[in-house]
Amino acid sequence: MRALAALASALLTAAAARPAVAQAPTLTPPVTAPGIGVMPRPGSTLVALTLVIPAGSADDPDTIPGSARLLGEAVAHAARGRLDPSSARLDVRVERGWTAYMLLTAPDLWVHSWGVLEDAVFRGSLADTAIEAARAALIEGFAFDAGAPVREFQRELYYVLGGAMDPWSRDPRGTRAALRKAEPAALKEFRERHYNLAQATAAVVGPVTEQEVHEALAPVGAGPLARPASAGPVWKRGDRLPLERDVTNAWIGAAFPAHGDLPRTQLEFVAHQLQESLSPALPDPGVFSVFVHIEDTPTGPVVVVEVAVMPEVSKTWEKRILAAVDGLKDETEEPFFRWQRRRFQSAALLREGQPKEAALRVALDLSRDGRVRSLLEEVEAIGPRDLAAATAGLEAPRVLVMGPGLGAGSTDSGR
């Protein structure tokens, strides 16, 4: 463990020494206007600008799943055609509840690049050529998906999280058939309905000032953001949901609903600790992957543990996941806890040392909570009792298991 801590410290030192992230350790970007966050980094060689639209695949029309993603890719394609590829790069990410346009550009061209992106997203005509280029690329992505067991597992897992009838649970990619039949007029209608500059949030990271960002982006976030209140966890009792399939792997998805008022940073600490405790320090031939993440479902946040393992160790890993969650409630030994908190802090610093990641986090903070978190302060304020309380605040999980030779059982631990 000391070696891991030393490695994290060395990586952190190296990251902070690079000019592009000279100001990263502050992690406390001020909000210059409603919906706009700024993280000044005078020594950076790039400007990262992220625009978040509070609409995603959950807003797709029932008859055209995948509309949000097709629109996002088409808009990005149109904007790229007007940006200088030698000085600007644009990526788009479409999730269930939001769409993010992520721009990296040269400092002397960031205002111009933002103008191109803003026009393409909100005002410019959406050419059929851009739609067809995006459509072809997305359809091609389905080529090797036919019959893939992991896709069935992912579909069933999100049905568990959001409910089989909720649009939020659908695959953000849509379907090949729906993408083929999506008409340009329907995409343009989707944009008119859901793309509103005043409802968006944005963040800028790089050698910029608050004043110039405010002047360039002032219309962003000018209106009240629609944030529906959490209705509470969709389930109160744990359950085990086996899917018997004659496949060579086994997949486990354990979902732990969290109280909506739990501080986000504490919840992220819980997820980080679970990832650390479940990831084997030495190669384990029985496990292929471990992924712990937070899903913001329509009823509130859920900590999700996804594991792909050999079928013969699936029952062991089910127990291991539950034991790892229960074990976090007992991590009260002060020296060990401080070491774990430093690792969490180092991971945050390393991640936010990348301007693109920092801008996305700030824009999502604003979209989700209406404020930008001061990560260093919030991490430092977390104590052993906070971690234990946050873990104890998780509701009993639902565990989806897919693979061969599954036995009956329950995950209800009485929590």
C-alpha cells in the first residue's frame, strides 16, 4: 500500500508540474454567472469549454430512440466542419439525462470557437449532410453488437435501476432500426424543444479571466434550471435477480440506492473506496473487470457495482461486493482512513489536472446542483464517521446476475 501511495504522490507531483495544469490544485472555480463556471489556469496551453444541455436519451420520442445521440453527433459534425482542426477539437457525449459538447481550443481562438459551437448547437441550420454522416457512423457502431450477451446484461441492469417502462432506462444509443428511420424534421423538432441556451450550463478551464468568460457566455444559464425533486429510492428491499444464460462469462450488477440529500463528494468517496477494495492488487484470473459508478436515476443517485467474472466464482463475488459495502462502515481507524482519503484526493487532483475533465465536472455540478463544489475543501472535511454514515445511508441493493448455473438467493441484508 505504501508503494501505491508513493506512486500516487509521484504522479500528482508530475501532473502539477506540467504547464497545462499549473493551477489544478485549487479545484475551487468561482461561478461568474448563473450556470457558468470558470477555472482560471494562466499557465495552460489550451482552453477547455464544456456546454451541458439538460436533455438526453430519456427525452427521446418513444418511436425514435436514439434521437438525442443522433442530434448530438450531427451538431458536432456540423460544428467541426467550421472549426480549424489544427487549433480546435470538439467531442460530444450523450447520456440519459444530459448532452455535453466538449471543446478544446487554442487560447487565442477560444471565443471564436465558442461562437461556432454556440451557433451550431442553438441557431445554425442542421444540414442533411451532417445528419447523414452522423447516422452512418452510429449505425456502423451496431455492426458487432448483434447477440452480444453484455448488451442484454446492460439493458436488464438499467431496467432494474429505472424501471422497464421508464424512457430513462433505454439505451442512449437507440436502435439501428430507429436511427435509420429518424427524419431530419424530427431531429430539428427535438432541438427546438430541448436545446435552450438559458437552460444550459457551461464551464471554461484555461488561461482566461472571469470577465471575458462572462462577456462571451453570459446568455448561458440565464433561466432557472428544471431540477425535479427526488422521489426517494425506487425500492426499499433488496432482491436477487438471476438471469440464467448459457454463456461463457458471468456479469454481476449490484445497485445501492442513496438518499438524495447525501453530499455528492461523500457519495463519490464511497464509490472510490468500493472500486479500491474490489479491484485486485494482483492479477486475478477469475475477474475480468470491476467498475463502480454513480447513476443519477429519475428517483435519485444509485451506486452501481458492475463486475464481469468467470461463472465459477460469481457467487463468491456476489458475497464479496456486499461485504465490501458493509466493511466501509467499519473504516474508522484514523491513520488508515487518512491514507484512503489522500488517495481519493490524489485521484481527484489527477483527474482534474486534465482541463477537459475539469470543465465537464464543473458544468455537471452546475446542471445537477446549481453550484460548483470546492473539492479539496469537501474532501478534507470528510471524516471516518461521515464515510460510515454515507455507507449506512445506502439502501438494500438489488443484484442482477447473468450467467450459467445460477442458484437462488437473496441480497436482502436487513439494512
